[in-house]
Amino acid sequence: MSDRSPIEWTEATWNPTTGCDQISTGCDNCYALTLARRLKAMGAQKYQNDGDPRTSGPGFGITLHPDALEVPRRWKQPRLIFVNSMSDLFHARVPMDFVRQVFEVMAGTPQHTYQLLTKRAHRALLLADKIDWPANVWMGTSVENIDTMHRIDDLRRIPAALRFLSCEPLLGPLPGLDLVGIDWVIVGGESGPNHRLLNPSWVREVRDTCQQAGVPFFFKQWGGRTPKSGGRALDERTWDEIPATVVAAAR
């Protein structure tokens, strides 16, 4: 698989771990689970470990890949890197020692900017004071509906250089969204044959909240059976408006 990413808000992906488990409604149509099943069938070595069939599936068991730790060191040109697009670094079955090793690689490659995204913000918070947080690491959490907004409170207590929300797939309104301590918000609809519809009013409400708080807003796509880019029709604020001192390593 190419390390170059089609994801609009990043440039490359790096997977020192693979696999995950479904923990909330945003996981119901997980793209990574579907892709892992396909990669296992194709014989891809990283995806031969099966997960719990109740919460995961073929090729999607949590697996550590120590051999992948050195990959970013080989990338000399600065990149914006999504860490674990096929996993969650803060899954309970990823040992603390391995989490530290991932952070050591990120600290040792300051030419890159790393984007960590987790649905397990509480575990990330519990481990936060045991980790040295380099300036080139952004930390985000997924917030798909009102039931997952509690993750934001954990995220804002994590000492990352930049904290962001991924409201994708957005599955309901986010009333009372508090963006104190949050630096960037991504919103998008769900894609695929079983996609759930995105109500434009939910998107506009988040956009307006971001504008009122002065937080950059990135609208990725409306979703649908096949991805449809949101482009900049809804709002022209992108991650380029994040303070230059933070984003410099990605340029």
C-alpha cells in the first residue's frame, strides 16, 4: 500500500499498529475493518491477525509492527502524517512501552507533523503524563454524536501542541459544543453502501460554532454511496489557518 493518503486533511499514513474494535455507533460502517478484510484475503502480511468477531473481524486484530517504527525516518521531506489510519494507538491492547516508542520516533523526526486520532480519549488522557509530547504532534478525538461529546473533555486536558475534533461520520447534532482548548474541527458525512445520511443543519451548527469561537473548520464531504468532497463550498476555512508556529513542520 502506498503511504500517500487520499484523505483530504493529511498527506501520508503510517501504521505502526493495525487492528481495532468497534466501541461506538461511529464504528458501525468502519472503512478500516472493511479494508482489512480485503487485505487479508489478498495475503497482506500486516492483516493476517483476526480480531474478536463480535467487535472486529478478519485481519483486524490488534497487531504491533515494530518493523514499521523506522518508516518516518526514511521520509526526508516534511510530511503531514496520519498515525494509525488502520488502528487506534490508544487501544487498551497497545502496551504503554510501544506507545512510547511511537512517540520517540515522532520526536526524533521533527521535519514531520503527526496527527493522532483516537476514540479512546480517556486512555490517552490517562497515559498523557507518562509521555513526552513533542511540538510536532497533534492529538484528536472522534465525536460523531451527542453520546460521544464527553471525549472532548478528556482531549482538552492532553498537553498536545494542537488538539482537534473529527466529527466524521457526523451522525447527529452536537448541541452545546464547547471548543475551549480545541484548535481545529473536521466535519464529514459517511460514505459507502450502508451510509447514514448527514443533515446539513448539523454541519451548519458546528460551522457556526467554530466561527464564533475562532476555530478553523474543515468540511470534508457530504458522504453518500461514494465519497463526495465538501470542497470549500460550505466554508473556506481550512487547516491552513491553524497558527503557523504549529503547522510549520508540515510545510
